[in-house]
Amino acid sequence: MSNSSALQLAPLRMAEVLLLLLLFSRTVPAQSAPVSADHPWHAPAEFSIEADAEKLPDLQFHIDSTKTYGLAELIALAEAHNPATRVDWERARVQAGALGVTRSELLPTLAAAAVSQTARQQAFFGSRFYGQEIQEFQVAMHVNYTLFDFGARAGRINEAKARLLAANFAFNDTHRQVVYQVQRSYYRLLNSMGQEAAARSSLSNAQAVQRAAEERLALGLATLPDVLEARSATAQAEYDLQAIVGAERIARGDLATAVGAYATSVICVQPLDQLPAPDAIGDAIDQDINRALGQRPDLIQQVAEIRSAEAGVQQAKAAYYPALSLAAIPSVPSLYGLQSPYPWARTTDFVGELRFNLQWTVFDGGARKSRLAEARAEVRAAETQANVKRNQIADEVWTAYSNLTTAFQQRQTALALLQASTQSYNAALDSYNNGVRNLLDVTAAQRTLAQARSADVSARTQVLTSLADLAFRTGDSIRTNNAGHRP
């Protein structure tokens, strides 16, 4: 085939290749948005994502169902296994890496390169062309160092330090929240367990009243409506018990999740009667508020944000001044040359370059001025946000302190109510058995006793929950735990 024919067929073949590529690209499935708003989106990409989700590492751990755990043990497990603490821990490690990158600007950078190239050409000399070939091997170093920049690098380093501090305090605050989550779930479970015990006691009382009514009916001393009323009270007590049992199962799942285990895990905890509770608050409200303002990690995080904003001001001011850098490029080239009709020639030398670069922006249309104003506004905004957080913390501590005071008072009242209701029920049941009181009086006393038992359990757990809430608001809950958890 001649060269002209080959040149004519070349465009046709190129067109065929382009057509095949176009057709193939139309058949390749691509990710796209849903085609309509009235149907769920399903595509091959969905199945690949689902497969990746199934491969995620399982960070859950298993609870020993035969062991009885105290609150301190559960808190330690939660701090070690709750995914929330690991998330903020990794974020703090990211900020630590960013600080290391920023600090590296204080040191020079050194890069090395090795180059090899071959050049062939025809050199015209005199009345003819001479073929020549040059082979080059070169090893070069590039050193770059900023001599001074009037605080720009220092500003970036200070900003990175502040961000690392903020990330560390956010990590501590996550521990504070995890501890509080475990405490609330723990006391909610204790309340459910106490309510179940109270409900079973109420069911037992209702069954006792029912037996008494049935015995009196058999002796002709009671009526059928009395027995039906007693049976209705027993059925209601059974219904209330089952509802409380369901709430207890949910509370156990919530506690297991707070610890970092599966919700189906079985956790055995100490009963409510074994937990001591104080009868009064030891500190004054002013002491609690001052302590919270000095140790709450979320407030200290806001202070770190102020430092970060101040570092931004430092960088904005440095932009008004020049920056001087040094660049050194030493290299060792080796050249091999061949030019007909002469033999190969070779040369090696040490060459390089040394230069100083002074960069100074003289005019930028007011950009530096605007950046400085923006940075100063960021400082004022961070300071204002810190003051807002201070007021919020003081209000939270005051509310928690007031709730704890109320819980102490309700605990005493609930105890007195339980004692009085117990005596009233026993007296009403004895009087009914002796024919002095009617069944309605007994069932009313039984319902009052059931409510008193429930109120007593709620009051006891409310004291413990309020204590945990006050420790959460003041930051006391992590003061003994945060030393070993900093990134």
C-alpha cells in the first residue's frame, strides 16, 4: 500500500476509534442524582457503599453479664469504649499534626533531584551538517529558608497551638458529657428497678386486698361489687408493673449504649438501696459557680478560641512588612558529548545558584487593612462568645443547685409520705377485715401507698441525678479523670 493510501485511511480509522469510545462511554454506568422526587434512589453505587458499611470495624465490646458493676466502673468503661471520646481524640491528634506542620516553617526545606537526558541534533558548521549527541546527568539540591517575616510564621504557629488547645478541651468536654450520660442512664435504670420493686409490692398489696374481699364474700360479709373492685385494682397493678418492666429494659439498653456496648447487653448494677446519698449540699452556690468558671472545659475552649483569633491579628499585621528568604541551588552536572567525526568528550563541574528574595507588597487596594479589621472583629466576637458562655454556665450551675436543693426537700417529704401511707394502708386493711371500713377505703389507701412508693423511689434517684447534674455543670465530674486522657 502506498503512503498516500495510508494517509487517506488514517482519518477513517481515527473516526472509528472515536465512535467506539463514544458508544462505550454511554454504556458505562455513572453516578447521578435521583431521576424523580417520588421514588427512592437505587443504583449500583448504593450497593458498593452498603458493602463498605458492612466492612467497618466493630468497636463494640462485650459486657460481663455475671458481674455487678458500680457507677465508677461503668464510667471507666465508657471513657475507654464510647465512640464519642475516640472521635474527639482523633480530632485532637489532627490538630497536633497541623501544629507540627506549622512549626516546620521555622526550618529550611531541602529538596534533591536527579536528572538524566539525552539530546540528538544536527549542527550546521561551515558548509555541512554534523550530527551530535549530548548525554547529561545532573544531581542538584535546593535549599529554601525564610530568614524573617516580621511574625507571620509565629502567628501561624500560635494559631495552631490555640487550635490544638481548643481541640484538647473539646476532648475533655466530650468526656464530661460521656460521664454525665452514663450517670443519667445509670440512675434512670436504678429508678426503673426501684419502680419495679415498688410496683411488685403494690401488686402484692392489691392481691392481698383481693383475697380479703373474696374471703369476706365467701362468708357473706362482702358484696360481689367489692370483689370486682378488688380484682380491678389487681389488674391495674399488674398493668402498671408490665409498663415499668418495659421501661427498665429500655433503660438497660440506654446504659449499655452509653458505656459503648450493644443495647442488647445485660448489665447488672447495684440496687438503689446500696447507694449512699447525702442529705445536704456541702458547698455554697458562689463556690460552685466560681469553680465552674475556672474548670469547665467548654469555657476554656472559648478562651483558646480567643488566642487563635489573636494569632490571626498577628498574621494580619505581619502582612504589612516584607519577607526575606534565601534560596541555594548547588548542582553537579556530568556531560557526555559526541560530534562526528570526533570521539566522545566528557566534563564534570560543580555549579550552583545563591539568591535572596525580598518580597513586599506595597499596594493591594486595602486588602491588608480589611483582613486586619476582620481579624480584630474575630477577636471581639470570640471574647463576646466567651462572656455568653460564662453567663450560661453560671445560670446552669444555679439551676442545678436549685434542683438539688428541691430534690433534698422532696426526698424528706417522700419519706414522710411513704411512712404515713404505709400506716394508713395497714390500718385500712385491718379495719376492713374487722368489718369497720369498706373496700373503697382500702383500695384508695392501697393506691395512695403505691403512689408513695413510686414517689419515694423517684425522690431518691432524683437526689442522685441532681448531684450528677451539678457535678456536670461545674465540671467536677472529670477533675479526677482527665489527667490520663489528653492526646
